[in-house]
Amino acid sequence: MTTINLIATAPMGLESVVARELKELGYNDLQVENGRVRFTGEPIDICRTNLWLRSAGRILVNMGEFRATTFEELFEGTKALDWPEWIPEDGEFPVNGRSQKSQLTSVPACQSIVKKAVVEKMKMRYGTEWFHEDGGKYVIEVTLMNDQAMLTLDTTGAGLHQRGYRKVSTEAPLRETMAASLVQLSRWQPERPLYDPFCGSGTILIEAAMIGWNIAPGLRRSFNSEGWPLVPDELWDEARDEAFDAVKDNVPLQIAGSDIDPHAIEIAEAAVKKAGFGKEIKLEVLPVAKMKPKGDYGVIITNPPYGERLGDDKEAEKAIRQFGLSSLHLPTWSFFAITPTKEIEHYFTRPADKKRKLFNGRIQTDFYQFFGPLPPRR
């Protein structure tokens, strides 16, 4: 088949992180836009990117784009696309939709029009009037933005943040994709210690360990596009074999974390064990004021509590203050924290070397970066 136009969706503010990951995987023809990165590939690249991308939300096939200011334009534009190339006669093809700044404002109506248009195109190919839709899943999404329609197929299914190791989570957990992004933005390397004093479910620690051992984050889960005729099982087998061969589980890791909540540590221990790092990641129940990370030139990456997230402003402020004071006793360490709390620089007694606006769910935050000295060259 010809080259496939693909899209990796990205949380707001993390598009450049997703683009960097794609470049490291060997994709160079990239277009970075708000909320997504466009790239091209072949069917096996659907497998590789679903398995390997740590910070992206989903991998979509871009079926086509066209102007649609009327339902007739939407119907004809959708019908003109080659749906039977991807969707077999027994395929299940639900339609999701979104509309912003467009004349076609009724999302349910747009979904219905797209569904009818796809059915009409399928009738032409398969010569039947009824589709039972009892086969594989092919989720279609119609996105209308400024009267421009984009039609995509979701190859992923459950979002890429669902790695499979976190069955239970603490209150207000950090998504796995966001945690991986924070580790990558910190430029932490596995030869340096890493610590999280507000570790909660342990997500940052686990994502760092997976990066340290070069484990593809999607290795333990399944995807919608498994079993698609254009993405056959042998391609998935090839991509998984590549990922297993790339694992570097002989790399020593110095990763640890703590939390004041014993229940959170129980949840973190279960997730760490499920992820396969029971011996590598050290956890303990400890308030932030008593944290004592081991080693020099380490990196602290954390998601401190804040009232907007957990409902207790005073306790959250106290924790942030103690966190800032702890930095005075770790002069060679670098500190990275995602929080909406502006006072964090006050408690660190210095401005952050770098700040990056990010959204933790729907909460606008900043990723504060306080750089320590780099380790001496060996």
C-alpha cells in the first residue's frame, strides 16, 4: 500500500516531547501542531509507535481532510474516502465527533452523517445492505475545526497511558504519559539517582525505570488495530520482538520514593511489582521533611500535593514549604516539580531556571525546573 498519514495525539504543551520521541524512533518527516504531531509511515509503524511512544495519547490514521460547512459537504467528503481499504465487511465502526468554531455545531448530527456516508461507501464495495459489525473495532472520529473536517481511524483503543501495571491508583493520580514526559523533560539519565518524595502511586518512578531499561511502554497491553487486515499479526509479532530485544535490564538503577500516606505506598508497591521493578525501586512511608535521597548529583521529579487537586490548601502549602527547604540539604541535586502553586520559587529561595506550562488533567500547572550541577565527567 502507499504511505499512511499518521497522527500522534499529544497533551497540550507536550507536542515537542512527542516529536522528539518520534525522531528518536527514526521518523523525520514531522509536522508539529497544537495537540498532535503528524508523520508518515507504513503498517508496521502503527505497531511500533503504539508500542514505543511514552508521551502520546493515541495513534490515528488520517483518512482525509476537506472543507465542510453543510451536511451535504460532510457526507460527500466522507463518502469519497476509501473506508473499505481499512474496514472489513464485519468491522465495527462507531463514530465519535468534535466541533469547534465551525458552522456544523451539532456533534450528534455530524456523527450520524459520517456513519451514513461510510455505510454507503461500504455498500459499494461489499454489495450488501446491512453490516452486522461483529468483528474488529475501527473507531472513526470526525473533528471539525474552522469548518475544516478531519476524519481519522483510532489504531490504539484505550489511551496509551494505560500501560497495564496500575490496577489501583491514589486520589488525583498523574497519568503515565504525563509522568514519562516529566522524566524526559528532566533529561534524567539512568546512571544518576532519582527520587520522588510525593510518589503516590509510584508512576513517575515506574516510568523512569522503564526509560532506564529501554522498555517499550506498550509491551504489556493490546491495541484496537491488532487483527486489522492491513496490520496483520506478523507485523505486531515483529514489532514486539524488536521491543523485547531492545530491553536493557542489566542497567543498574538508583530509583527510590516516599510518601507520607501508608496506603499510597501500598498501592505504589503493588504497581512497582506489577511493572517488574520490585527489586529496583525502593519505597518507604516518610514525610517530605525527613526525606534523605542517597547519592550525589541526583534528580528529584515530583507531583506535590495541591489544594485544587486534593482539597487541603494548608497541608499542601506546608508540604511545598518543606520540599523547598529540603533542597538546601541536597546541593548537588536537581529538582523538578509540576504544580500550579506559584509560591514554590519562594520556598526554594530562588527563581526556577526554567518553567514550562502544562495541563495536569484540566488543571493548568507549571513544570518548575531547578538545575543543580552536572555530575563530573568520568
